[in-house]
Amino acid sequence: MKAGELRDLPVDELTRRANEMRENIFNLRIRHAAGTLDSSSDLSKHRRDLARVLTVLNQKKHGAPAPAPSEKKA
């Protein structure tokens, strides 16, 4: 999930996604502790996704302007 996609979502949708991701991370941590987690990298991927959602959510709540897309030089 990219931050650009998240910036298009309303605040209530971002809040809902953040809560779902927290629950998902909790379940992954339980499975990791029990030894039934297939890939431990899933846990870090979900944490990063949650951080992206929370960053965009805080930017929207505090009225911070979205960063301009960077242009790559050829």
C-alpha cells in the first residue's frame, strides 16, 4: 500500500484501517509466539503499513500539506 493511495482516503476510513491493522498485528504476534506463523516478515510488513496509515492520518488531522511528488531525472 502506497502513501499516495492513502492520501486520497477520508480520515474516518484511515482510522478504520488503522484499527483493523492493529488487530491484525496482534493476531500475527500471537501466532508468532505460538510458532504457527508461516513468514515472520509478514509482521514487519504489517507494522510498516500501519506506520504509513498513521503518518497520513496525522498529516490530515494536523493540516500538514502533502509532500509534492518527486520527479525522477532521466
